[in-house]
Amino acid sequence: MEFYGVMSGQLKPSECKDLGKAPVKRVQHEATEQIELFHWARLSEGKHPELVTMFAVPNGGTRRDAVEGARLKAAGVRAGQPDLCLPAPSKDGRYNCLFIELKRRDGGTVSKAQEDRMALLNRFGSYAVVCHGWEAAAEEIEGYLGGRR
């Protein structure tokens, strides 16, 4: 708002309390990265019709209490499951399914449970990978569907 006040002449630069401060670095959250990836996927369905089958695995998030956690575990929630699944074979036939663990582009760590789950999925013929940021995930999907993985 202060910028507009200075530009309109209503404020002098010396009256702006935030002038000269370093800009706040905004952290891109994993959920935002995932939303951006699915937006890209919807726009890319014409090129890759297989993208209509891609879905998110709702395993993440926080639990209200131990009872809810136990109920979800009994219903099939498993630790370490990757965030996204594209249940389509790769063009070259090497893999039967793509799994992506999506992390924010400027960080995010892979847990031991996630490493173990992805190793198991890879052993069973899937292609499971970690991607930092939606752009990296889109590039991985393009490579998978184009037979370059």
C-alpha cells in the first residue's frame, strides 16, 4: 500500500516504515506445488491423455488425535506412500506406474519411510521418484510418458 501512496504523491519515501527492508522470502508449500502440478496436468491432457488418471494420495497432513490416526491406519493409510500416482505404463514398457513424492522446490526432506516405500515400488516395477517443485515433477512426467525414463 505504501508504494501506491508514494507513487500518488500522498506519502514521502521517508514516511514509509518498510522502505529499505529486505523483502520477505515466501516459502512455496508442498500443497501449493501439488496444486500447480495438477493445473499443469489438466492443461497437458491433450498432449498426454494418460494424465486424466493421475491422482493425489491423501496420506499427508496432521491428525487431530490418536483415535483419528488409528482409524486412518485401519482404513489403509500407510506411512511413506508417495504423494502422487500416475497409473499408466511408460511408453517404453519399462515401468507399470509412476509415483512421485513431491517436495517444495527449496527444501523438504524425504523420510526413511518414504525412501523405503519408493525402493519397494521400484522393485515391483514402478518408477518412484522424488521431485523438488512442480516444474521438476512435470519434467519427470513428460520424460516418463515420452519414454525417456
